[in-house]
Amino acid sequence: KGDNQNHAIPFMRGHFSQCIDANQGAYFEQMMMLPCALGEFRSQARGDGLAKRIIGFPEHITSDIGSIGDFAASAEIAFGTILQRTYSVLGARMHYGHPDIMNKLYMIQQGGVSKATKTINLSEDIFAGMDFTLRGGERRIRHCEYFHLAKGRDMGFNAVLGFFSKLSSGTGEQLLSRQTFRLGQVLHLPEALAFYYAHAGYYVNQFLVSISMPLLVFSWLLVLLSDCEGSFDAFQHCQPDKRPAAEVMAGFLVACFSWLVPLFLVANTLPLF
């Protein structure tokens, strides 16, 4: 698919490109706002940096059928609206979906709108935004929400699981690419941290959250099983004034669920203010 898009660029008319997938559609009301979307590239002077842009738009998932489909569509809506809106402000938004409108001339300069290697470029769309950001020169990636396109997906359980597996696998392969290496060298610290958590850091965080609960339970068992008992005095060096392990763990839980929980809640809600 990525190579087909790159091959179609020389046959496009005009200055702007929008690669629509086969499972996407448009609304008549949205097409009335297409001149406003193209006006995002308008500049007052020739050669102005406003033309060096990728204008991103959200997708409206129309196949929200059933509980699994509703869950997957809600995840897409959250990613296409509030998350990309935040990434755009922090300077970490790349190119994710095919509603995005790009300046065709600058896409030709960087070799196309997608990468076609099946393994390392599994998430082929994002590399257009990464190459675009690496070239600098007042290039900007914006996100607008007044214009969107419809998109339908197979919303069975296996299809949803396969889609999220593709996203995580593509992010893992993305870590091995030279674009990620170069972005880590040229981005400033706020943009680098935002780029990390928006892509690879999210899945690393999910892995740490998933593995923390078994490790916590395992550590609790080790502490409780290593407590002194009267039957093993010959094998253990127990002090008479030693606190029982159950009491130590109870104090730890009291500290975690008393003043630490409100602290984490306040820290998580601070960006809202």
C-alpha cells in the first residue's frame, strides 16, 4: 500500500495530496469545508513557511457495532481528537491517518508519503511525519478538528486484536529506524519527551503497568514467607524485637492507600488546570 501511494504521486494534479483508503468515505457537509482546510496552507508572501505543513484531521469510525466495536471506535476517537490535539501543541504529532492533507511538493522532496518496507516500516504513515519534521526549515504539522472523514473497519474480536497488535508491533519496529534515532538527536527535551510518550513510551508504560502487579504480589509473598516462625528457630536468626512481616506489609498498604493515592490523583489532574 505504501509503495502504491508513492507511485501515484507523479500522477496527482495540484499541489496538495490526500491519500484516501479504500474503507474511507466522505460527507457532503464536510466537503463544503474543504476550501477552509486548503486555506490552512495559504500564505501572504511567496515562499512563506505556512505552505510547509501537514494538516491533520480526525477520522469518524462508522463501524461502532457491538461492545467490542464501540470500544475500538472510542479508542480511535480519543486518539484522533484529544490526544493528537495535545501532541500538536507539544510538537510531537506526526502523520497518522489518511484524512491528512499534505503539500505534494514537499512530499516529493522527501521520497513520498509512506515507506514501503514491510517489516521496519510496518506503521508506514508515521514516517512521512518523521521525515517531514527532520527536514526542518519551518515545517509544521497542525491538527484541525472541523473537518473529518468516515472510516469503516472490521470490528470482530480477532480483527480488533490484530489491529492493536499491528500498532504495537509497528511501534516496536519504529524504535529500530534511523528516523527515530535522528529525532532523538535533534529534538529539544520537551519535544523529545512528548514524542517518546506519544509513541514508544506509551507501550513501554503499558508493559510496566501489566508486569507490576505480578511482581508486587510476588514480592509480598517473599516478605510474608521469609517471616520468622517458631518451628524454624534453628535455621533462622530472628531478633526478639523484630516486627512481624504481616505488620510491615500492613503498614506499607496503609501508606499506599492513604496519602499516596490523593497525591497521584492531584498529579494526574494538574494538566487540566
